[in-house]
Amino acid sequence: MFQQWLQQVKNQLNQIEEQYPHSSEEDRSHLREEFQQLTSACDEILSAWSEVEEAIARMLHHFPDLAMEEEEVGEEFWLDSSLVRTFREGQGYYQLMMFREAKPFFHQVVEEEPEFLLGRVYLALSHFQEKQMDDAHRHFRLVADTAESDYFVAFAYHMMGCVKVMMEQDERAIPHFEKSLSLIPENPDGWFNLGACHYRLKDYHEAVPFFYRSLLLNPDDWESMYYLSCCFQQTKQWESLAYWRQAVYQKTNSPSIMECIAHDCEDAGDPEQALHWYRKLAARDPKRISVYHGMGWNLWAAGKREEAYLWLKKGLALDPNHPDLLFAFLWFTMQDGQMDEAKKLLKKIPTTLLNHPLWWVIQSRLSAFQGDYSGAKEAAQRVIQHRDSGLARSLGHYQLGRVLLEMGEYEQALQHFREAQSCCPQWKEPLFYEGLCHFFKGEPDVTRKCWEQIPLNQD
């Protein structure tokens, strides 16, 4: 019964932690009240526990033969019975994820029994959970330097690696994970963390074998599968990417993974396969707005313009102010040469969206249409300089290329069309204009090579 209650309290605390940052003031008031009730209940239990511990201590004082003088509380550790209660209280709070409340108890244990390493481990973990990384690292270092058991030394090094990861110091984390694995190589989390460090450092080839090692120890580790797929995506090994994305999908059946596979197909320049996965995703999660955006863009890329408009309209019916859908609809309208209609649509756009980089692309296009090339170039350059998605940067380069092409600056335009293609490989329209630049430069053979890369179903 106690374990069931404990799990229920943990679940309630998790819900409060997830909901509180995004709740209204009224809901926050209810959540605070719920949290206070949980805290009071925990305090009552710990108080009752203390009374039981005191009763046990009295009995041991009067009848020492009931138990040994010292009580074993962990492998290789013996703790005087007077500190057992303090340690157990700290554990109680820790198990309830009340780390701030747990720390004073573990600190008292460590102060009175500095060689009691399990107490120091819990103190270090409490600091880690509270994001007090310097204190956590110091205590884990003490455990690593003083423990005799390989398991405790390995755990301490592993956690020092986790501390460095939390401090965004992946290079300094790697030696800690390597040391931990040299002692206990059967730890799949260690291999995974080592791979993740290399991945974040963009050492994708280095990361791959570590994720494989993690999978050898834990074949159901879908996170290692996912990171393997990401490594192969970065190194453009499309077959391996497809294999591991499918493996993750089969393991998790996750809509997010389905969307990742659709994006992979886009990156590989295969809009038909992307459409296949977006359709599967639409059947699975019809309220996911990104489905309608993805369907629209890929149908447009496949030359199916009427169907592309239809999917965007369906998406806008679900979320009329979604910036990506609004932008795509307006962009398609402009690409079709319907400038008057585009101006009307632009007036209906919520003002809160007008500072988004995608809308600067629209502004650039309209300025160019009105002959304001200076304003068109400035707006396009703002998009390129903004830290945003590859699609936005691609559109920025594309639009600047279009402006420069209209101004007769073919060499500069050429460079921006190439950048647009580099940022968004599945989008072939920049290739057409790149070929056009070469044509105006008197290079028809290069023009032909560019246009031969464009699928026949492209407009």
C-alpha cells in the first residue's frame, strides 16, 4: 500500500512540474494548494517515521541483543544506528523528488560520517537534480577518489560526465564517460552518453560505433537507434538513415518519428516518398498542423498545385493564424503571379506575424514587384542573416537571387541560387534560375546541365 501511495505522489508531483510553468494564475493557485497538501502529507509521514525510529532506538538501548550495534544500509557500508534515521529521511524526500528538502539530511550524514560514501552519493545526486553542478561534481570526485568498489567509482565518473554535459562541456565529459566504461563496460547508458557527446560535437563518424555498442547491450534502446539515424542523416548515408528511422518507428510507433521520416525523404529529394509518409501521418494524427504544411510544399514541388492549395486550406481551417500555412499559401499565390490577390491576403495577416523571417521574404517579393529593388534586397538579406530554419534561409537566398537576376547582376544572383539549393536540397526551383543565370552569361551548356537535374514533373 505504501509503495502505491508513493507512486501516486510521484505522479502528482510530475504533473505539477509539467503544468505549472504554462498554467494560468487561477490554475497555478490550485496547483500550489495541491503541492502544499502533498508536502504536509509527506511531513506527517516523516514525523511518524521519526517516532518509530525513536522507539526502535529506545528498545535497542534497553535490549541491545535485539540487533547489532551498527546497521548495514548499503553494500560495503556500515552506519551507526543514530544516523540511520537521518539517512532514511533524506531517502524518503529524494524518492519523492523533493531534492531540496533531501539535501540537509544527506549533508548531516556526510558531516558526521564523511567516509559513508552512499550518503555522499545521494548528496551529490541531490545537488545534480537541483542543477548545482559545481557541488555535485565536487562530491562525485570525492566518491571516485575514495571508493574501493569499481561500481561506485564507475558511477561517480559517469555522473561527472553527466555534470559536464549539463554544463555544455561535451569535450570535457568524454574522458569521464571513457573512464567509467573502462571499469564497467557493460553500462549501455555510458556508451549512449559517449555517442551523444560526439554527436553534439558534430563528430558523427566517431559517434556511430558508440551507439552500436549501446544497442548491443540494450537492443530495445530506441534512442540509440534514433541518434544513429541522425548520424547517417548528417553524413548523407540515405540507406542507413532509412533503415534506422524505420527501426525507431517500429519500436515506438511515434508520429514524431513518422514526421522525421517525411523530412528525411524531403532532404533526399524524394517528394513522392515524403508525401507517402505525410499521408500516413495525416491518418494517424489529423490535427497535426505540420502535416498540412508538408503536404502542401511537397505537392507543390511535385507540380500538383491545385491539391497543394487544397491541403493548405484544410490546415488553415484548423488553425487560421498558423504562420507557416499562411506563408505557404501567400507564397504559392505570388509564385502563380497573382500579385493583386497576394496584396489582399497580406492585409489579413495578423500584425504579430509580420516580424517573422518568412514574412520578410514576402515583403522582398512585393518590393521587387513594385520596382523597389533596394528594399527588396534589404528584406531578403535580413532573412539570410536571421538564425532560422534551413527553409527560411533557402527562401532568403532564392529571393535575393531573383532580385539580383532582375537587376542584371547574374554572377551574384548565381551564388545565391546555389546557396538556396544547398540549404534546401529537395527544392529544385533554384536550379532553374541558376541555369537562367548561366544562359544570360552566354553559357548554354552549363544551363542545360542545371536544367537536366530538374525532374520532368517540375513546373
